[in-house]
Amino acid sequence: MPITQLRDLVAIQINVSSPVIKQDKIVPSAIHFREAQHVLRLAHVRRQRQRDACCFARAVARSCFGVYLSAVTNRAAWIAIVVLSLAPQFSFAGDCNDLVLEQVNRMPKGGRYSVSHFAKIRLQSSAHFESGKFFIIPAGPSFCSGATYLVFIRTIETLRERGQLRLDYGTLERLIIRDQRDGEGVWGRWNANGPGTARLFHELRLGRNFDNIDQAKPGDFMKIFWSRQVGRNEHGHSTIFLGMENRPDGQYVRYWSSNIPSGYGEKSVPRSKIAYAIFSRLETPTNLARITSAPVVDTYLASLLRSRSSISEAGAKCGL
């Protein structure tokens, strides 16, 4: 007996799926996939996920590298800033003696020695300060402390020109030579009786002081005492040490200053003629900035116009 009746065959209806999207809107309907289409779709999804994962990994890597590079760059920048800020200190971590000698060699010769009022006026005009800069044009007549101070200022200005020293306007203004009394300001300390230069160096920590001539080197500032008197009735000489000379009659000390009677120039004297000397070596000129917080007047140096001191007290006041 036949399984299927003829009418059943005629009655078969074709099952046609409705479209999923019709006229740009979603129409509810069943979607039938064949097995092959399903496998292809899963493979495509896996590949897409792998690509997305790779892109994400690369993005993370780029981001991490960017953060690392930024950190390295910032660190390098900070190191550069620190090095540049410390550069002036590194430039003269030893001393400035060679630079001091350069300025001595640039000074004129002669011009006559004098301690007159006219000589002091000429000294002021020799160190002209304008627009934050010193213009040193030495002129005579001159005297010893003025001569060595001009070399000192020239050394400071040369360091500034070479970018090895930075000083603010307030500090530079205090270097100007005016009519300061002994012990007042920078020039008043330098020009005072007794160990003026050495006292200034000790107070501002500009460099070390010592009194052993065997440790001296050319370019050290040297205050000579021709006798043991310090202060009132003192006989001294502000100079720059140039070295020792051996002669048939003994050792001689060679120095530069404004000397009696000719003025600017070198001179040599027997070592035995010097009763005592204090040497000052310029090592940390940046500490000149400390003058802005120092007392206006050094009372010890100011007192030496009328009072007597001693070699031992002078040494103690200079850190010896």
C-alpha cells in the first residue's frame, strides 16, 4: 500500500523565509542558517577578535612606550637643568688664580703712586658701573688696595662675561667704589687697615686664608705687614703674590701692586723684610651674594683706624 497519497503531494507548500530587513526596518522573522554558513561566521568572528586583540596590544605597547619615553625625556631634562645650574660652581671648583693673573697682565704699568684725594677720585672713575656691568679703565695715580681691588673686580666681571658666574644687581651694586669708610661694604672692607681682604674672604666664604708662604701660589691676594703692628700705626701693603725668587743674597718675594714711587707694576723684596703676611685665594666667587645679608659695617675693621690689634687677633678674625 502506497505510503503517500497523491493529494498529499499536491498539497505540499513551499516554505519561503521572509526577509530580515525590509524597507530599512527590522521585520521579525526566523533566520535559518545552514551549517557551512555558521562555521564561516564563527571563523570570521574569531579572526576579527584576534585582529582586535592585536590592535589593542599594539595600542597598549605604544602607550606604555610613550609613557616611558616621556619619563626618560623629563628625567633627562631635569638632569640637564641641574647640571646647568651647578655649572658655575664646577667652573671654579679649584681656584681663580690663573684668571687673576690674566687680569694683572692686562693692567697698565706706571702712573705714579699716591694716596691723595685725587687718587681716590681717579680710582672711582676707573671702575665705572653702568647697565649692570663694570667697565675697568685703570688710571693713575693709584695706591695699593685700589690696584688689587680693580684686579678683583675685573676677575669677577670676566667670570660673568664667560657665563661662569651669575650675580644679581643688588650684589653688583655693593661692589661699586664710593666714599665708604673703613669696614663699610665690600670696598670699605678691602681698603681697611689690618687684614681687610682676608676678613672679607672669611666673612663671605670667598676662599681660604692662610699665612704659610710655602703654600702660596701665583694669583693669591697677599696682605704684607712690614712690622708686627696691626691697625693704628700699621705699615702694610696690599698685593698679589707672583712667586719666589732665589738670589745670591737669599729668597725674594715677588708681587704685583701699585708700588712706591712708580705705581702699577711688579716688585721683589727680600723675604726677611716681611714681618707677616696673610694670603687669600679666590675659590667661590658666587658667595659674593652673601654681602647683601652681611652687616653694613665690619666693626673690627672699622675700629682699626684708631685702635691697635695684633697678629694673633687678626689671624683669628680671618679664620686662621
